[in-house]
Amino acid sequence: MRLFAGTTRRDWAMVAVVVVAATVQVSIGGPVRPAPVADLLGDVCALAGALALAWVRPRPLVAGSASLGLTGVGMLLTGPIVPLAGWLAVLLVTRHAPDLAVALRAAAAGGAWLATALVAAAVVYRQPDALAVVLALTLVVVLAASVLRLQRARVDSQQRERLAERERTVAAERLRIARDLHDLVGHGLSLVAVQSGAARLALDAGDVDEARRAVAAIEAASRGALGEMRQMLGVLRAGTDDGADGADGAGRTGAQPGLADVDTLVEQARTGGHAVTVQRSGPLDGVPAAAGLCAYRVVQEALTNVVRHAPGAAVTVTLATGDALTVEVVDERADGASPPDPDRPHFGLLGLAERVGAAGGTLEAGPRGDGVGWRVTATVPLSGPAPGEESA
């Protein structure tokens, strides 16, 4: 039935307890002899007030108001008693109120109503004995109900904070995985696409040597991408099975790429028809691994964009150390080269900016000052991020 929607067996068991509490009428003063009709109406109010609490879970304020109101009316009809049922109503309404502020107000209002009904019944029936004790106990019930609800609110807040932190961690991990996949798959597939096109054109022209060179470049690019992919999957798996498949205690299955591997990226770009010049300045051997990995990804993404948007363009890669590690990749794309589409989301550059930002650095990417070509510049602190902030 719709009338009983939202109620449970536990609610009705609680009602039975309240009914028993309502029948235990401990008078505050001496014996009171109300009129038979008043006595009967008082018993009906006590029973109805107990039954009203069956709906305290779905409708706490309505059920609590009805129960406390009938309890107070019952005391006015039959005399002042220890309001066991009223105290239970205050506790239950405070527990099931929709939010903390409403619950605290409901507890205060319920206690004030019980105190008012007690005083009024004591005055009407001239039973002041033990009134102060019962009023003090009513105050204790209100305070206990409020403290319990505050404790519950604190626990709920801590659970929400833990859940939010877990969601932030999961979101950050998803972004990291997406960024790494873009670095690996985007760079490898771009080289494969360019070299496969070069191989097709060479075969059409009957240049077998050029076709073989392009196929060799495809093989090298795909092998390199597969190697990094296995390494990244090993890191992810190590985070779930405590280092299976030979992962070490740090959760890595092999050395991370760094500045020493930039030459491999350069060679791959050169096999794609790009004239790449590398300029180095300062002591690069002492660059921290995290900063070296960040610089490697910057060069990788920049060269990938050159392969996509400026086939055959000359590229200059600059690596310099001082107060920080500076990485600059400048291409000299011709006027006919396709510039990046401003309306298209540049996930590679976005991910690169997140990576550099996580390392405490800055990234700038855009057209060169002369309007021809593209420039990507990153500055990474040599101190590096805290352990675990940056990984492949």
C-alpha cells in the first residue's frame, strides 16, 4: 500500500518498542486521577504517537512532529509523566532528519515542546515533584541526540572526502595513462604513416633501395613504440599485482627514456626526410631522471607534430642547462605546410603542458616570431618533482 511506502520491518519493530515505552507511564508526582474520557484520550494519543514513528524514516519531520505533539497532548490529558516515548521520538527524528541543520533544529524544538508540555501538565495537575530532574533528563536527551548526529555528520564528511580524493586520484591516473598513450602511439604511428607512404611511392617509382629504407624505418619505429608500450603496461601491472612480471620495487620494468634517448628520436625524424640539428649547451649528464624524461617527451611530441604538419621541414632541437633545463624545438616549415587547426583540440600539447607543469616547469608552443614555422619551448627545474609525481 502507498500509505506504508518507505517503511520497513525495522521501523515497525521500533514502533513496538515505543508502544511499550508509552505504556510505561511513570508519574512525576503523586497519583493523578484524570476523568475517564481524558484517560482514554490520553491512551489513544500515546498509541497514535507511537504509531506515527513508523514513518520517521521516509518523513522524519512530519512523523516526529505528530509523535511529539500527541505525546504532549497526552500528558496534558493524563498528567505529567516521564516522557520515554517522547525522548525516543527526539532521538529518532534527529537521526533521520534530511540534513544536519534541520536535525539540530528538530532536536531543540522537540526538547522545547516536551519541556513546555511537562511544565504545563505539572501546573495543571499540581505535580511539581521531580519536574526539575525530568527537565534535566530531557535536556540530556536533546544534547545526546545532537552529539550523535554531529558525529555521524563528521563520519559522513570524512567518507565524502575519501571518496573525492579517490576520484581525483583515479582521474589523475586516467589523464596520465592517456598522456602516455598519446606520447607512445601518436609518435610511433605518425612515423609509420609517413614511412609507409614513402615506401609506397618508392615502390611505384621502382626505387627498391628507398622502399627498403622506409620499411626499415617503419620497423624501427614500431619496435621502439612496442618496447615503450610493454614498459608502460609493466608499470601499470606492477601497481596492481605488487611487481609481477619482473617489475622492481619502484614499479618500473626498465629504464625510463631520457636525454640520452633524444638522438633516437632525431634519427627517426631524419629517416622521415627531416634535416634535424641538435644543439647542446651545459652539463647534461647530471640532469635528474624526471627532468630528462620530461625533456624527452617534449622533443618527442614536437617532432611528431612536425612529421604530421610539416613533412620535410628542417628542425633545430636545443638542449641547455643552467638554473633549469631548457628544451626548444623549432621547425622551418614552408608556407605550404599545414598549420595546426585552432578549432581542433590539441591533446598532445595539452598533455605535454600537464606533464611539464607536474614537473614544476612551463611550456610555450606557437608560431615563430617571423610567422614561418613553429616553436615549442619548455623549461623544467633541475630539482625534479617529488618521487612518484612523474612516471612513464
